[in-house]
Amino acid sequence: MISIIVPVFNVAAYLPKCLDSLINQTYQDLEIICVNDGSTDKSLDILQSYSEKDKRIKVISRENKGISATRNEALEVAMGEYIMFVDSDDWINVQTCEKALYSIEEHRCDLVLWSYIREFKGKSLPNYLYDQTKVWENGKSLCRRIVGPIDEELRTPQKLDSYGTVWGKLYKRELVERDIPIRFVDTKKIGTCEDILFNVEYSLRTNKTVYIPVLLYHYRKLNSSFTSKYRESLSEQWKELYKEMKNVLIQNNVFEDCRRAYNNRISLGMVGLGLNITFSSYSFSKQQTMIKKILDSNHYKKAICSLSLNFFPIHWKFFYFCAQKGYANMVFALLKLINRIIS
């Protein structure tokens, strides 16, 4: 049995498409755990309507506590041998469970992941991590890749987090629950990337992982709050994120193996952190001062100065050249340009 975990919060417009893709799977031995996280729209009504028609759908409803608590609550009640996560505004191919289960059993591996399609308004763009089947024979090498890119992997820095999403994967529940169970860290503490931390921990429990180049997941690219709303605490939250990640790596004796990847993650995070500042209502001079403060901080300065620019595309190379030189005005101008493109 596969337990599919679906966190739900105010997605009434997209929820039916998601649920239809789950109940119509060619592999039917499923339990679908939907946790309503205090939705104020008709999401709960839709869940209850579907659960009345399909007894495999289990609905949990409670006050809003955030994505991490939602997934954690579902993990506590999941009964399947395998775990799959699907976000409620996304959907999956009807053969996803069948293909994932076949792959994890055929290769006798502990984790299988697959390609996905980014669904924009009026446009679909496939995202392949590799063009053929890829095997990681140990958890340490996979962990390093999830932490961050190094060397030639920096040719596609935009794929920083493509390996770390919890959707697009099939996990063994036995490994999630083994010894100290793996759970999601509250985003109020770390800001974002709770799924990255989950996967870093899980990867270190694996012996073998397989990637299949099949487009099975549809990731709806909405104009999220992250790209439109200023988060005042994001800088401090990401420091906590990096601290949590480092602690996990140290506890598992793999930090030295992941040091370069870890520093590169911090460096690449500068783009998101800088964009967050440009989303604020502060004056241009105030925003530029904030950017300079980040560039001058030991936390980011050390990581950025250790970043190799050799493999970057030219525009990324120019951005990080300016960052390494401490040219806050140029970094700020480039971030404002990126902001305009996003908008």
C-alpha cells in the first residue's frame, strides 16, 4: 500500500484536479490522507464530498499550523509501506504510483524520484534532472547533491532545489520511522526548504536511490507569496535553516564531504534573499543598504568568496563576480532587474 499525503490550504480552485488524479491511479491499493490546514474557502467541503465517494480518502481537519505540521500529522497516521507527497494545487499522471512502485521494487532501492512538468498559465515546461536513468549507490552521494551543486552541476544553478522537493518521490515508511522518526521542521523557524531538510535526513538512511526520466508530476507554478511578499525575518530564518542542515550533516559525519555543496547553497541563496529585499516597500537606498549588509556579513561573505565561477552561465557569473567584489550597487541593480522579469 502507498500512503499519499496531501496538505490542503485554501486551494478550492485546484483541489478537484488533484484528487481526481489520485483516485484514478492505475495502482489502486492506496490511502489518501488529506489534512485540511484551517482553510477558509470551500476546500474542506470538497474533501468531504470526495471522501464520501471514495473511502480511501481520509480527511483530517484542524486549525492552521503550517505546511510542516500538516505533513507531520499525516505521517503519524500513515499506514502504507510507502509514502508519497502531493501538493494540493498540483496533480500527477494516472500511472505515477504504478511506475514508482515498479521502479522501487525492480531496482530494490530505498527511494525513487522522477521528472516533472512545470505548469504555468497557458504553458507547460518539462524539467528532466537527467536524460536517462540515474542511480546513487549510497546515501552520502545523494545527500551531497541535495545539499547543493558543485563543479559542473553549477551550469544549471536554477536546479538548486529540484532534487530536494518531497513531491516527485516514493519513500519507504520504514526508513522514515526508523530509530528517531524524520519529521518536517516548522517553516516559522527556517522560513522555507523544510522539504530539503527532510530529504537530507532521509537520503542518509538510504543504500540505493534511482531516478527515472519519466514526466509523472505536474507542478503548478503560481505567483506564490514568496515571489510577491516581503518576509522581514527571512534572513534570520535562513541562518537557522543552514544551522539545522549543518547539524544534521555533522551528526551523520558527512559535513566535510558536503562542505563545498553547503557553502554553494548559502551562496546561491543570496539571490532569493536579495529578491526578498526588493519585494519590500523600503526606499531604494534602504534596500541597497540591506543588500550591502548581507554581502559584508561573515556568514555570506565567506561562502560567496569560496564559490567557483568557472561553470556558471555568463549572467550568473557576472552576478556573483559583483557579489564577490562587494559591488552592492550592481548586485542591487541586477536583483531589481530579476524582480521586474518575475513581475
